[in-house]
Amino acid sequence: MPPIDVPAHEIHDLAYSIIRVLDRQGQAVGPWAPALDAEALKAGLRAMMKTRAYDARMMMAQRQGKTSFYMPCTGEEAVACGSQTALEKGDMDFPTYRQQGLLIAQDWSLVDMMCQVFSNAQDRLLGRQLPVLYSVRDAGFFSISGNLATQYVQAVGWAMASAISGDTRVAAAWVGEGSTAESDFHAALVFASVYRPPVILNVVNNQWAISTFQGVAGGENAPFAARAHGYGIPSLRVDGNDYLAVHAATTWAVERARRNLGATLIEWVTYRAGAHSSSDDPSRYRPKEESDAWPLGDPIERLKNHLVALGAWSEARQTQLRAEIEEEVLEAAREAERHGTLHDGPKPSAATMFEGVYKEMPRHLREQRQAMGI
């Protein structure tokens, strides 16, 4: 592990190797092993299991016609859950549609999240957003945009404002590896290089975009972490299915940011085990055997095995926790469905479509609203 204030050019090799903590026997080894006690590890295990159970329940709800769309993060749970534990209240995440673990790791209300997916009467976004495009200011979770990579420039700008105001809050931006081909990705890196704002630039390399493998975005030419080198930004390439490595690398980058040492880019090497979304059929573009092999291993199993190796966990307790979480998620789904789903129950009032855009509603909108009788 390099010192926090290391110059970017001295750690170029960390963009071409891979940072890992857990070995095949479930032991935490090497200089990146974080000082997390058993209770913190159990909390991380629970957050990942809860995220996976939430995904499974929402995918089932979509198949039942209770929502129009859903995007799971199966196999990528450690990336979001492990990173969130290194951030503090007041920091701001600028996520994509596959970082629901950032909210769940904070124990944010599953009912609140489900109501957004169902676009029901309790949807805090009033049905205006595609399901899974959450927005939770109180949890430091910036509004998700369906436009790829826009959150990168937003995060850099937010971090610049934090530094200018003399604050110590940091921003964390998230994109998939395919989005590194967007111009906003490079615009953000230019500003991050010049103004050195307190921001962590996360690239989640789950090997597949919607239907194209990571090589289409340039992943065969060089690791995505290496794209920071031309901008003079330190970068790390990390095993994204290793919860301990995720926590350690994020902690390192966050400390750099809080010390006003500038941005860090992190490539999380993980694997999208499931479909891109509820509208996707991965069997049409990748071999079935690939997902069965689960490159890098299941992040939940790896952390569980580590806890077992520590003597702090067992298979029986794992089974019990899984049952408890599934019951918790099921009960949250029942509560959310009481507020309505896509086809049943109450919806946000049509009057809300006229609100929240203009400070003073213009005349033509007032007339339209009056004509609708709302």
C-alpha cells in the first residue's frame, strides 16, 4: 500500500496489477488488509445479502407485472456495499442504476426504494423517474440519470464546490466500463486533473455492457484504470468481488480526498452474473458456462468464508441470516405494495406533473391544469 500522498507517476503499476486481500483459503493477507473487526464484517455480509435478496424480490415483482422494469446488481454487491462503509454522512455518491447497495449498506428503507420502483402513491419522485433511478438527498445519493456518464462531471463539479467552500466532504462518482467511452468521462478527468477536487472516480468493470463485452470499450488494449495516467491522476485496479479490498482501496482514496490531495480513479474488476436488466437475455450474447464459472468468485461467499476462517461465523448462522433477510425483504415488499404497484392501487396525483419545475407556474400551465380539473 503506497503512502497517501504518493505522486501518480510512482504507482502506475497499480493500474496494471490487481489489489486483492482475501486468498483462496479465506484469509486476509497483504498490506491492503483493513483493520475491520468481526462485527463490521458481519454488517458488510448482511448488506450484500440484503442487496441480493432485494434484487431477487424486485425481479420477481417485475415478472409479476408489478413494475415495468428492474436492473439487478447480482455479483457486484461488494463494490457498492464495501465502498459505502468508507464514506461518511455528508459525502455524496453520484451512482449509476446498479449501485442500490450504496443505499442498502446505510440501512435505507427498503419500502422507500420499492415504492420508487413501483411508481406508487408513496414514490418520493412522484412517478417521474424510470424504476431504479433513485434519488435520496438524506442518504447522500444523487439523482440517477439514465444518460451515461453525466454523473461524472456532476461529481467533479460538486467536489470542486466542496473544496471552494472550505468543506471536507468528498464525492464518489460511478460509471460502468462501457461509459468510459463517453465524452463526459474524459471531460470529468480533465477538470479533476486541473482543479484536484476531492472526488473518487469509480469505474465498475463488470465485463459486459448491455450486450457487448468490455473489449468493445477498449478494455483489451489496457486496463480502464490506466486511463487516468494521461491526466496525472492516481489510479488503482481492484478485485471488486473482495469486500475487504474494496473497503481498503476506497478508504485510501477517501483519505487522499479529505487531505486535499485530489482525485483517485479506481477500476473495480467484477462480473455481472445476471442479466443487464429485466429486459435483457444474456444467453443471446454470452456463453452460459461463463456465468456459471463466476470469475473472481461470489463476493458473498468469499466474505462468509473469511468470517468462518476467523471463527466468527458458521454455515448454520449463514442459513439463519439468509432466512431472516428474505423475510425482511418480503415484508417490505408487502408494505410497499399496499401503497400501489404499476397496475394496482393508488398512484401519485396527476396534479404533480405541474409542480416542481417552475418557481412560479406560467399562465399556460395554469390553464392546462384548470382544464384538467386538477
